[in-house]
Amino acid sequence: MSILGFLDKYGDKLIKAIGVHLQYVFISVTIGLVIALILGILLSRVPKISKIVIPIIGVFQTIPGLVFIGVLFIYLGMKPITVIIALSIYAIFPILKNTYTGIVNVDESLKEAARGCGMSNVQILFKIELPLAMGAIFSGVRMSTIYTVSWAVLAAMIGLGGLGEFVYRGIDTNNKVLIIGGALPAAILAIILGLFIDFIQNRITPRGLKGGK
Amino acid sequence: MVSVFLENENDAIDREELYMIVYENVSKKYNDVTVVDNLSLTINDGEFVVLIGPSGCGKTTTLKLINKLIKMDEGTISIDDKNIMNIDAVELRRKIGYVIQQIGLFPNMTIEENISVVPKLLKWSKEKCHQRVCELLELVNMPYEENAKKYPNELSGGQQQRIGVLRALAGEPPIILMDEPFGALDPITRENLQDELKVLQKKLHKTIIFVTHDMDEAVNMADKIVFMSKGKVLQVASPEEMLNKPADPIISNFLGKLSFSPNGNDLTCADVMKKKVLIVPETKKTLECVALMKKRELNSAVVVDVNDKFKGAVTIENIREHGKPGEMISKILDTQIETVMITTNAKEAFDKLIETKADYLVVLDRDKTVAGIITGSSMTKALASVVWGEEN
Amino acid sequence: MEMRFVWQHLYLVGVACVFTTIIGLVLGATAYIFKFVRPTILWVVDIMQTIPVLALLGIIMIAFGATSTTVIIGIVLYSLLPVVRNTYTGLENIDPGIKEAAKGMGMTKLQRLFRVELPLSFPIVFTGIRIAVVTSIGTAVFGAVVGGGGLGSTISRAILIQDMTTLMQATLTLMAMAIIFDFGMGYVEKRLNAR
């Protein structure tokens, strides 16, 4: 079957699947980002506790996304919220870890300079620590986004659409066209989203933080 | 939290205050180690005080107690008769400039933003902030147009620390704390910045408390040197006095028995002068001269006539205030410069330097050509060479 | 939970990581030696990790069918990045003085690579391998979808029949596997770096 033939037959479904997929990714990464930023900032305030908490988070990160979706599926049933919760939890980890490390790694002398200038702790956080951790936070978001695109394929496992729908059905029926029809767009989606995040990061990073340092 | 400091904020700024800093029986311990031990010290308004001593003597801790970056365990520190314990730390720090060795410019901010950090915290208007930045950059000869929009990583180390000093000055604090600010700079830049800072301090009449472990620097800069060891003050004295009469063997050791030894009497100006001097002919135009000074990071030049004979000196401020573009520097040069002959005994020259309170003396050859200059730091170098032998 | 699946899982990861290491070293060294292919290699390897695992497995399946070969190839492609990148960085960051000295002793380019440069950069390469192994353990879970077996099958089946006990057992086994490898190899890594 030619590409045109494929598009003719599945075009509408494909566009819809990409839409659903993007929704999953966008909503989960947004939720994950908000939670991760808050937790990351809080953890950075209590380094003693974080020394224990962060490795534990690392351990949880080794749980496959399949399990998250599976467990939530068993408890919540076949609803989009199941996928969203599972993906959000997954999206939290990389961003949380990077936010924490980014903030903690801000040069002590800069924090002292800021304190010496008479900045309050909140001002130091927003004017110095977060801007300087931005690079790390961005790479966390990038990782989360790419993971989420990947994990969202699993949504089809519990029959909730997205590009996984094509892949799963293709694998089940041994239909190569369907597999590629789902796999390729998913791959391209991940690459494009990755590039898009790089682009945004590049745009908002001040010149002083770029290049050799 | 309403503090004494806040209530009196307005008079504090408007009135001609005496920002005297007084330490009374101040102690600080880390675990069981006493870093500052029952220290009492008075720092007068407008004074340039250098805290010096071997590493671990508590000088940096003593400094950071003032802006409450470190909390003391016992005793009181008062600024202008107000106990700093009653002043909110954040408010206090906005009124005290702070410069650190690591420079600590915020890499995510432009130079302008870095300088205006404190003014903004003090809620100055935008125009006032901007004006202040222009004025400060002018002060260190870094034109606004060229520098304000740059980021710290686009400047050299010396320039970065100039901005570090400006950032501390920006909020017009009466007091500035400096923690080994020039420690990470190369010797030439370091000397330039020392000279500039000294000039700035005289001009702006700030109280500066400066921590260093470098006696050269201390002698060069200080009105008063506070020598510390093991958390205690061993001696408080003017640089000359400390060199002449160290009060404790630890000090003489630290100076490397730096007092004027008999050997020192054999030195002449030729031995101790700096030979690297910017010499310009009096026919040079003002702008050319400024360009030369900038290139060498100097703020003054020695002027000679067509026969290379000494005429006087010009400073960059001098040119800026009185000079016109295209004019020859002979019109504005300062002829009232103290000079010594190259054969003059070094000690005599130093005495003259101290007596006349000049920043430097011009050393002349027999034929009145310029051989070099002598500054405060030449003095310490000379002493060092007596103690440790000639470097070459 | 059948032990068979645990062994299968380890087998998939083990075989894949042997290939990952060999291919990763070759690609990393190639990127280091041949400047003109460097950006391409690093870019391709980076992109590989961007592609969703399932999609990648699906595509490979077209060629190799629902077999463990498909899963192994998938894992290899997916975990190449850390090994390639670390090999390249490790080689690149060797003290130029040492490289110079090796050159001065009359070693050819290949001799230098095998006798001096690769051994010196081994600790950092090892870090890459450790990351690859830990990633692989997770990636192999997807093997179930394309018929490769392993703990992924246990988990999928448990989800299907809503068997929480087995699901938890399998998950904990996976986590334990990841942690043991991470710590174990991390320990070796520390020893290597201490030398």
C-alpha cells in the first residue's frame, strides 16, 4: 500500500490519533511540571531530607510505565484519567530531579552575593536560583515529554486511543502498514517536540548563560 | 518586623550620619571552635579598615557578622548606635554594600541589571536606577553604551570585579564590606583595582571594611589595619605604624619581619620604583591620552616635554573635568607632583610618600627624565625584597 | 510468578548489553577518530532514544517478526546513547599530554587507541554501560508486546486478569533488578575511578 493509499484509508483516524496523543502528552507534562516544580523547590529548601528522598524517587523511576498504567487501570478502570494520572506521575520524576539538582547546584557564592545584596529568600529563589536552574529544568521537561510520547503509546493497551492504537492493532494482526503508520508518526512527534523544546529554551535563555562557562 | 533601623530610615539617609561600627565583646563559635573571641573594635565613619591575618584567624567571620550573613553568639555590634540584632537582616544588607572574592555577578543578568539589583530592591524608580547605573559605569571608565547590555561572562575578570564593586556601591550604602575582593585577579589588574578603589573611597567617603591576607594590599589601601589571629585582635594601627612597630611576634612573623631593617637603608628609589609607567608627551591630545590610559587600565599618566623631561601628570578625572577634545594635555596637566631623585634613599622616599599623603611619587633621573614611580605597594614590595631577597 | 520469565528477562538484557557495549564502543571510537562522521553518529544515536520504544519495536518486528531477536535489537538501539556518548567523551577528554607522549613513543593511531586511550577512558565508558544496563531492564518490559517474553509478559498478563499479587511481584523484581545492577556496577565504577 502506498503512502497515499494509507492516508486515504486511515488519514482521518491518524489525525485524530495524533490529536489524542498530543493531548495526553501536553496535559500530563503540564501537570507533571507544576507538581515537579513545587516539589523540587520544596526539596531544595531541605537538603537533609532530600538526600534521602531523591534516591527513593530514583528507585520509583525504575518502575515501568506499563505497571503504572496497569495498576491504575485495575483501580480506576478504562478512563482517560487513568492514562493522564499514570503519565503525569511519570512526567514528574525527571523534572523534579532536575529542578532540585539545578537549584542545589547554583554556586554558593552567587547565593551569598544575593543574600549580601539584601535579597530575601523568596527573591533569591525567583531572581537567582530558578533562572540559573532553568537549563536543567528544561532538559527535565524535554526528557519528560519524550518519555510521555513513548508511554502514551501504551494508552492503546487499555483501549484509550492515541498512536498506540495503530501499533497495537498492527502487531496483533501482523499488519506492517498499521505498525509503521503508528510508529513513524509517534517517532516524528517525539523528535519534533524535542526540537521544539530546544528551540524555546534557546529563545528564553539569556546570552549570559549560553556558551562556555 | 518593625526595626529601629526602618523607623529612622529617612534621617539615616538624609542626615550627615557618623556610621560608626562598634563591636563589643563579640564571639562566634562553630561547634567547639572559637572563631571570633571576645572581639571589641571600633570602625570610624569614612575609614578604610583592612582586616588581615593568617587564614583561619576569623577575619572573614568578623566581616560577615556585620551584615548578618553569620550570626554571632555573644556580644553586640552596633552601627550608628543601633544594635544590628534589632535590624531585619534583609533591610540591613540593602544598606551595606558587599563584595566577595568569587565576584558573584549574576550570570543571568546584564551588567545594568546586576548593578541595579540593590536599587531595585530599594524600590527606586526606573529612571533613577538607570541614571545610577550610568553614573557608576562612568566612575570606572566603562561607558554605558559599550557595557551595560553585556553579560558578566563577556567581561574580563578585572572588569567583572569592577562591576562587583559598583553593584555594592549602587544602593548608596554608607558602609561597604569586601571579602578578599581582588584575591582571584592577576597581579596587574589587582593593583589597578586597588588604586581605583582607593580613589573611589576618597571621593565617595565610604566606610570600607576590607578582608585580605595580603600585606601588600593592606598597606596599599588601609587607613587602619586590624591584625587578627585566632579570633582575637592583636593590633590596630596605621600601615606605617604596623610595619614599624608590630605589637606581637605573630605579626612580625606574618610580615616576615617586615619592619624597616638596616638593610632597607641601602635601598634607593631605583630599587623599589615601578618602571612600568605610562609616559606621554605634553603635546598629546586629551582623547588620545585617555585611550592610552584605558588600554593600559591606568587612571593617570606622567607627562614629559619634547626633550623627555618631566613636566607633571594627568589623571583621567582631570581630563574629564577640565579637558576639551582635541586640546593638548599640556593645558591641564598637574605640575604639583611630588618627585624624588633616582638616587634618593628608599626610606626617605617612603617617608615623603607618607608625609605628603600623595598617591605616588615620580622618580626622576639626573637629567630630569622620568625613571619610574613609587606607590604604597612599591613600599611593601621593597620591604618584601629585603626580607626574602631579590626575586631576580 | 514463574521464575522462567525472570531468567528470560535477564537473558534479553544480558545479550542486548553485550551488543550495546561492542557497538557502542565501536561507534564512540569512530566518532572520536573520524571527525566528519562525528555529528552524524551522535545525532542518530540521540534520535534513537527519542523514538518511542513501542514504535521502534514495531518497526523492527516487521523485519524480524515476533521474536526475541526483535526485542534484543530494540534494546540495543535504545540503549546505545550512553555508551557511545561516554566512549566519545572519555576519549576526547584524555589529557593531551598523555596522547602526545604515546605519539612520541612511536605508537600508531590504532595502537594508541587500544593500548592507551581506551584503557584510560574505561571508567567513564563503564558509567555509560551501567546506565545502558539499567535502561535496558526497563526497555525489555516492552518485549512482551512483540512476543519477546520476559517480565513484561508477566506484567501484561497480570494486568489483563487483574492479578495484583503477580503484578506487584513482577514489578518489585524488576525494581530489585534495576537497583542491584545500578548499585553493583556503581560500586565497580567507584573502584575503577579510585585507581
